[in-house]
Amino acid sequence: MLDVMKRKLFLRSLMLFAVAAFMLSFLLPVSFATTADSYDLDVIIVIDNSGSMRRADPNRLALSASNLFIDMSEGSDSRVGYVVFSDAISADLPLTHLSDDDLRDALKQSIANTGDPSGDTDIAAALARALELLERDSLGASPRTPVVILLSDGNTDLIDPALTDASLARLENIKSVFAGEGVPIYTVGLNYDGSMDFDEIESIASSTGAMAQEVRSANMLPAVVRNIYGHLTGSNPRNIRIPADGGPQSYEIAIDNESIYKATVAISAANPVRDDSIVDPNGVEHDLLSNVSRNADPNGHYVLYTIFLPEKGVWTLNFTGTAGDTVEIDLLSVYSFVFVMQDPVTSFGEAQITWHLEDGNGNTIIDPDLVSEITATFHANNGEYVIEFPQGSTSETLQLPPGDYVAFLTMRSDDILATTQSNERSFTVPDTPPIDPIELYDPFEDIIDVNLTTIFAPGSSIHLDEYVRYSRDNTPLSVTWAGGDWEEFVALEFNEFTGELTVTASDAGSAESIAITVQGDDGSFVQLFLNVNVAWGLLYIIIGGGVLLILATVIIILMLMKKPFLDSPMRDFPIEVKNMPDNYEYPQAARFRLEHVKGKKSLQDVIGYNRQYANEYFNAFRDIGWFLAGTEFSVKQKDVLNISIPTNPMVSLQVNGNNMQRPYFGVLSKNSETRVKIYLDEHNLYEIVFGESGFAPGAGDFGGSGGFDYGQGGYGQQGGYGQGGGYGQGGYGQGGDYGDYGGGPSPKDFDLF
């Protein structure tokens, strides 16, 4: 019988010590803190000292739990008071500062001097007195957070049932007052014999937004401690159980990041541990470290080490326990940081969300080990959008519909149980797609070498779209260059229509890094650099071999001229545009005439020679200058033309239904067609047909009734390029056209080339 009683007393002792452990965890706000000041609390501990506590707490562990909390609060500006009660208030103490060592010791001694348990239980009276102590100098007058912790083993139970009913009614009113003041009451029910009405304890906690826990057996204690601690503070305590062998033992504790404000190590066992110490990563014991303090319960129920701003690394805990005991070690970390959501960076249909951690002084915390354990979650527009980041990710680009957003982030990790919320940010996701900025295809290919000679190769053309990438909505706005000494021997000219930059030599010389700036509609720009070399030193060698070159040239010309003239060449050659980009004006279907000539002619030349339709076609084809310049025709034989069509990496090209990755080379004969499709993007398409199939002629043939004319009298009866021998007055005709109508021959005699 005596052994049974001893086992019961041992289990009750374990339960009360667990209460002591969980009470210290009530008051360690981890993730919500920004500095040490954020841990400051005003706490009233309400301790049941009724007669039944003689059986529930024979070793007075409720008093040890209070002292444990006081020791845990070392280094803060928290205040603690208490109320001891049965059917009346037997003792109380107002809020007392813990930052003063003398006051802290006096408070602990006052709790230890609490009288023996006796009397009935009046919880309402005890909570009413706790409220009075908070109202005296805390509620509305202190920046600290008010909290009440109720520790009881029974229900409201007075000698007169009428008094019991009155106390319960008063308890309902008191709960509503606490709830209205925003003061949580955390409750622990010591239901050691199963007779406690847990509903009463649970109702007190839930009505004030706190948590209630019931302790019934020893195996429930670790879960109770973890649940309440996580609910209140957000810290995740680690519990280690080590069998004692009666000799010196040690345990290694890893401090794995540098953002811990305070770490606590609590040691407990059925019998007091001996010869305990803690050693930092450099091998220095605690009694030589100014940032480490040791506190022990006078009755040997616990030893507590508190480490402020612990050094990152492995710490070693040494102890000696009684053989057969289980030594329990609880590790608690208190972090000090602010969770910050940065201003989102938005574009069409998306927003880049980024976060970081800051210390209490606003400095960014660079702690990869801590960050790698954090999982952030994006919340916007009252829960309409909730998106979780991958663990350890500090920045994610989220796909969001256009519109206005008010958002914040929450975080969690294995070490931080509470949901920590960041600041709020307001932002707008735009409803129009961005204009892609101008950029180089290859940032490392920005230098172009140009080699010229003053006689045989005085000019060279550079296609800028071979170097510069830009979208349809961000075409080049301007091409400029910086002047310099190089202008004495070379000239630059940019053709906006074809996208070609022409380099022409006027004298021998060289220049490096002529800066060419290409700017887009959106203001973005890139730079290319020309290295130009104009040679003349080889001129004398060229003259020395000139006779041989001239002779060879004459022979080749004579051989080419021997090719017989084809009596019936293909003459009426149509072009028709079937499809164009939106909002472009279709040119009329028309014909050009191709006589038997030597050499190649570009589509740009073919269209340019026709003054009646030139402007229509050049305007229609203004986005595909590369196609005009690169598409070429030549006579192969009677009624057969060679046709070559270039490709462009910026567009998709089909010829006769085949996707082309390389230039197309083919032939075109009478009663046949070559159909070209150019996809600028998924919405804009050119479809151009060369040849007879499906041709619907427009108002007339290229040339018109007056002949094809480059000026007054050109290609007319005088047979020249017009009076003055040029291209007409002012270039291609007055007013930007290709010359006025002349009085030349009729279309049937017009020879395009």
C-alpha cells in the first residue's frame, strides 16, 4: 500500500513540474518580437491554494513554477504579480519589476513563503483580484502585454451551494471583462483524480482567446507543454530525454543561426542533477561568460541556463544524474527580428514578391541558415489570393490578374510555430502588356569590323536587325552616332525603311569604337561600336595587275553576251498581297514586266521602278524591309525565273506551305505561283503571292499610260533618265514620288530593267 502511495505522489510531482515548464514557455514571444523590449509583459499568476492542492501538489511545485518563470524573465523589463486563493484571497502582490535583482529575489521569496493549502475554491474571486492588480498600473498605462495564468486542480466549490451559484454567475461577468480588455487567461487544470470539471477551466480560456490544457497523466506532459508554448509564443521547444547512468554525462546543443536573442536550457529529473555546467563553442565554461546566467530551484526541481545573444556553433551541457533517473533537457530559443515584405515589382499579369528579415535597428539580417527554414505565404485582398512560396525562397514572381491589391506575407518554420505577419503593401498589376526593351542578340557581340578600300570597295551596308532585337511595338525610334575625326575619311547613313546602316569611304584611314546608339520607342537603347579601316596602300599593286584583271573581265563579259536573246520572255509578272497586319492598307494587285536581263534584281528595285504603285507597296511592306532587300529575281531561261527569298530569325517564314529555316531558292514560270507567308507574331501575318494563280489585276499595270518615268522626259521619248541626267528634280520626283509622267512609249514596250 505504501508503494502505491509513493507512485501516486511521484506522478503528481511530475505533473506539477510539467506545469512549471509550460509556465516559463508562456512568456517567450519569439516571432512577434523585434527587439528585447518586445518581450516585456505584465503577468499575474493565479495559484489555487485550496485544501485539495495538498493531494495535487504535495511538493508545492506550483511555487517552483512561478520561480522558474521569474528566472526565465531575467534580462527583460517584464513585471510579475500573483494571487494565491482558496475560498478567499490568502495572499497577493502587485506587479513587480524583474529587471531589479533585489526586487526579483524578494518576489521569489514572497512566493516561497505562501502558506499551507486549505479551504474551498472560488475562482471568480481570484480572477477579480487579478483584474484589480492589472487595472491598477497596467491596462491602458503600460506598453507591456497583460497576461493571466490560472493554475487550479478543481472547480468552483464553496461550502454553501448558494454561494457557489453566485460565484459562478460572477465568473461569467469577469470573463466578459477580461475579453473586452483583450487580456488572455491561460488555464491549466490539474485533474489528478479525474474529478475536475474541465468545461469550467476551458470556458475561461476560450472566452478570452487563450488556451486551456488538462493534465491527467505523466505521458501527456510533453504534448501539453509544446501545445501551450506554441500557441502563446510561437517558439518550438525541443525536448531531449537522456537516461542517467550515475556518472558525468554531456549533451551537445547546436545554435544554428545568429538571430537568436535569448536561448534557455532547462534541466530536470526526479532527483536533483549535480555538477552541471555549460561550455561555449570555444571551450569556455559558463561561469567565465558574461552573457550566461545559471539559476537553480532551491528544492532541486530544475536548473536553468540563460544565454543572451549566443554565439553560433556547438555548445556542450555537462551534468551528473542519479542512476535510473531520466534527465529531461528543454531547449527554448527566442528570436529577435522583423518580417518585412518589400514593395512588389509589377508588370502585365504578374508581380514579383520579395521579403527579408531585419533586426530591431532596421538592418537586414544576413542569416542563410535561418532563412532556409522559413516558408513564406502570400495573402492578398482579404484572402482572395493565398500562394505559398517554396521553403527558403525569399522572392517569387506570381501570376496575378490585372487590378489593385492589398497584400501581406506570413511565415512559418520548424523553430517558429506561430504565424508571423509582415507589413502590408498596396500595389497595382497593370492591364497592358509591356513593350519589350531593345536589346542585343548577344551582349558580347557589340563590335562590328568594317574593312573598305577607296577604289574597289568604298561602301558597306550593315543590317542592324542582325544585331539588335526589338518587338513589333518597340521599333527603332532613332539611330545616332557620336561625331569625331573619323568623319574626315568615312560617312555614315541610316535608312529607316530598310534598317540598313551604310558606311562609305571617302579617304584612307582607320577609326576604332565609333559609338552607334539605337533607341526604341520606349526610351530603351543599345550601343554598337564600329571599327572602320579604309585601305589605300594596296592601290599600286592593284594597278600593276590591272591589265590582267581588265583582260579577264572583257573575256567574261564577251562570254556572257553570247547567250542568245530569248524571243518570248516572261513579261507580265503579277504580285498580289493576300494578307497583311491589322490596320494596314492593302496595295492593289499589279504586274511588273521582266525582260531577259543579266544579273539579279531585288524586290525593292522591282517595286521602286514602278512609280504608280511604289508608295502603296513600300508603305504596306514597311515592317519587312529585310524581305524587300533580300528577295531577288533573275532570268533562268525562256519563261522561267529564278527566285530567292531570305529568312529572318525574328519571324516565322513559309514558302509554298513549307516552314523555312534557310533561304529559299526556286523557280517561277508562267501559270505558276510562289506563295510566301511571313508571321510577325500570332496576330500579324503577311501573305504575298508571286505568279499567275488567282491573280486579280487592279487599276492597271506598273508603268501606266505614260511610261515609267524618273523625271520630266525620263524613260520617255528621250530615252534617258530625264532632263539633267538624274532621278528627277529633288530625288525621286517632286513631292517624294518617283518622278512625273513622261511622254514615253506605251506599257507594252516598257522594259523594267
